[in-house]
Amino acid sequence: MTDTAPAFTGARLLDETVTALSDRAPAILAAAADQLRGIRLGLHFNDGSHATLTARHSRLVVDRDRCPDPDVEVAFDNRAMNLLFDLQRAPVDQVLSDSLDVRGSRDDTLAVWRAFTLLSQRAAGLRSMQELWGAYREQAPQLWGSATPAAREPAADPVDWTALDFLARRSPEDAPAPPALIGDTTVTAPRMLWDGRTSTSWSLEDTVRDADLMETMRRCRARTNEEIEWLLPDREPRAELYDLMRSYPARQGKGLRPTLTIAACAAFGGRPDDAVRAAAALELFHNGFLVHDDIADESTHRRGLPTMHEEHGLGLAVNVGDGLNLLAVDAVLSNLETLGLVRTLGLIHEAVHMCRESIEGQAMELGWIRHEVVPETDDAYFTMSTKKTGWYTCISPCRIGAVCAGVTDPAVLGRFDEAFRLIGIAFQIQDDILNLVGEEALYGKEPLGDLLEGKRTVMLIHLFRTAYAHERPRLFDVLRQRRTDKTQQHAEELLAAMRRHGSIEYATDLADRLAAEGIARFEEDLRIIPENEGKAVLRQIAHYVTSRPL
């Protein structure tokens, strides 16, 4: 359901707030969802709009419709919307006569209050939230007068919305960006409540920090891309080698690996800039793997564009993948003059281990396809996925970033392994789901490409485990066909069977469970890292897989 009017409604503001936080600070949503779990919240706004807010695993889900049977019902007028962002007052002073109406059981109402307190205290410090709520305020500035009970009538002239204007003065938009890669992308949160001049004391301060994940990833990705461009030789043969080596890195990904590497370095007290060369090496390894993987999988598209071998032929594509891997090795070795011998040896060890795991995982998957085998258990997929993508996507970037900060103790480096193993598996399952049900523009690969390639995903394993005996021969006939012989109709047939047997829902629930286990391990195993900006970014990435739209 989408509003056609350009003006914000209260329901639209709530929806866009949750959507923005799912990208920028998913840990905040996870904390609020934990409070709201099991409660159906019906919201009514003074502009006539309605919304239903529920928690699904670690996500908040907004439905811009009236809730037919809510556990808690809240009606806001404009003054209450002002207070919702500012949170200037203790709860007893927030509930103004004829302004905020709340109905529900005591326990559920208090849980809703805690969820909104978390959202307000922690999200209000992010620039993106200030801009979003500022746009809502500016469409009718005359509404936002004093929040005291005495001020019943709207103010004649525009006045301050206390917290928004306070934050805008503290962090103006035209202020120059700080030179640090991660600096200024985090806020200390929850913030103390204020009246614009002084903080109040009724809310306890916590030590947790939050990061604007989207902004952090943008900065880390951009800085890493600059380093890759500097590393790539400017010499012949350009057209047949070096220009092609620039091709895949230039197809902008999420920036997950560079961000993990740089954030892990910062988390252990290292200079973020010390991890940039290692982050660039990881991206070169990654893109070299992608070129070769696309050949092995007979893929036609990568990040919305034709794959290297489709566009330039197998020979050039193989050579470009080789060149990217060679350049990655050179980039790792070039840390010797800046990070010294011990840390560079540590980076070499981590890079070799990462490559070995990836090659073994690729061999497992290709072996299943070659021998027409579908594993019977999810554990086989977990092992293959962790080896093929988990190490170089999640685990190794963290370990390599820590090495850049001077950490060489295997026991300390190993604290990343289980948390990011679980998070990496969940992330890969979600990628596999997006290949089936996601938008091509967002996913960047051909629709249903995994089914055309015969990938042994969790959904396929579940399908063959649960399909009826009379269905299996036909499913195997479709699956075993060569990639060049499969049609979109064959892929649609497999997808329809997955929908009938609940395979996609099964995989979605499994990914949510694994992500939750990974986050719990993150908080437990990484207690050794103090709360700082680097750890804040790592935490947001850990929560990112729980909030991705599926």
C-alpha cells in the first residue's frame, strides 16, 4: 500500500523510518523488535492515517493499514508526534490530555513504550533520521509549537522542534566531512534526554554505540576502490587485461568485506587507514574468484551486466581472473613497508587460509553438480557455504582487519569464527532466496540463475528431502540437465515445486535462526573488544542479515 500524496502522513513516516533503519542501523531495529516480540501494535495518527507494527524475528514490519485486533492501540496527535522524537520528558509527563491515547494491558503497553524509547533514543542521533523527521516537520511547521499542556493552539509562527534543531546546530549539513574512514558515522547511544539545553536524568545511559551502516559502507567502499585503482598498473596490454581487471571491481557491490576489514582494525585500536590495502587485496581476490566462478557456473550476468566470459570470451576471462588473484597477492605483500614483517606474515597466513577454504568449498559444490548429488542434510550445505563464501565474505575480513591492528594471537582471532560463520551462512541463504524471489535490479544476477545452474541451495535440499516419491524422477530430470539445455520454464517448474513444499519459507526461518545465533555469539565472544566505533560497525553488519528485505 503506497501513499499517492506527496505530503508525509504519520503512517508513511513510521514506514520510512523503519525502512531506513533496516539499512543504516539494523541493530536498533533488532533491539526494538526484542521488546515488541509477540505484540500487535495498532497506530492511529491525527492526519487520518493508520499503521500496524509487529516484530518478525529481529525485524520490525510496518503495514500501512488499520490493525483489526491489536494487543496495544496508540493514537497520536501532532503534539505527541513532536514528543515521540524528542523524548524530552519522563513517561508520566509524556501522556498529555487529549494528545496521546494508549490502550492495552499493562505489560504490553510497557513493552511498546520500551520499544519506542529505544527507537527514539538511539535513532535520533543519526543524520538520516534527523533529515527524515525534519522533512515531516517542515511540511507544516506551524503545527510544532510548545509541547506543554498550556499551549493548546498551534503556534502562529514556525518554532523549534527541540531535538531536531539542537542536533542540526550541533552537526550542520555543510560541515566538512572528517578525514577518518569510520569517524562520524557512529553516535553514542542511547543519548541522554534533553530539553535542548540540558540533559535530564531519569533515563539511564548505556554504553552501546550505533553506526550509520550505509554511510560507513559507502566511505569504506570508496576508499578501497581508490586503493584498487592505485594498485592496478597503468600500462599495456590495457584493452585485453588491465581495463578488464577494472571491470568487476567497478561494478559496485555492498562494500561488506572492506567495511568488515577496516572496522575490525579500528575495533582493536588500529588506524583504519592501515587496513585499506588489505581490504583492497580482499576485493581483488573476491573479484578474481567471481570471474572464475561465473565460468564454472556458466552464469550470464553479474551485478546487472554480462559476465566477463559472456562479453569477452573464455580465454580472456580466465586470464583476467588469474591477473586479479596475482595482483591481490602483490597487494598483501606490499604491506611489508607500512605494517612491518610480523603483521604482513600474519596477513599472508590469513589470505592463504581464506583461499584454500574457498577453493575447497567450490570443489564441494561443483562435485555435487558433476555427480548429480543433492545432499540430504542442511549441515552439508553449511560446510560448503562456509568454505566457499563464508570465509572470504565474513570471517577472513574480520581476522585480517584485526591482524592489521597488530593482533596475532590465534585465540583472539578465533573469536570471530563462530559468530561470523553463522552470520555468513545466514547471509548466503538470504542471497539464495533473493535469487528466487528478489528483484533483479537489487540482486544483480539473472532471475532464477541458481536454479538454471543447478546450485544446491537450502531450498533445493529441502525440496528433495520433502518431495513426494512420484515427483522426484521429474525433479531430477530437470535438475540434471546441462545449463545450456535448461530453459526459464524449467527453472519456473522447480520454483513452483519449492513453493508447494514450503521450501522458501523453511529457508527464510532457518536464516533468521542462524543469524540470531550468530548475533548472540557476537555479543558473547567479542566482549573482549570495548565499545568503540569499530565494534559499532561490526555489530550493525552482524544485524544486517536479520533486516534484509526478502
